[in-house]
Amino acid sequence: MSTSWLPQIGETAEPLYIGIVDALARDVASGRLSTDMRLPTQRDLADHLGIAIGTVTRAYAEAERRGLIRSEGRRGTFV
């Protein structure tokens, strides 16, 4: 199952990638994102947010380190 998820990031002193990870964690906890939902590609999310792809790459890596998501190579990134 694929999603067109976009993070809701407020004004914060934290780095942007942390804001993305925090939004992802909130949306998982609230049920907005459920297990096995496919997240947007890094490039798509960066384009939609108007940010550098490196920022999204860093956010996805941190989210995976925290156990929020998993990357399955060419298949995509999933909650």
C-alpha cells in the first residue's frame, strides 16, 4: 500500500531532518501511517517539500535507525 504522506513540520530550532523524523513518529503513533505503508521516495518527498534530497536521505536514515521505517532497496521505504 502506497501513501502520499507529507510531514507537518512546524517552526523549530531543530534541524529540518529531525522535524521530518518527529513528524513521521507522530503520524505512526497517531495511526495516520500504519505498518507496511509505503512512504514517498526520497526524491519525491524532497521535491514536494522544496528541500535538498540529502535532507530527506538523512531523515529516512535516522527514522530507520530509530526503528520507525525500513528500507527494502528498490521496492521502497515502508513504515
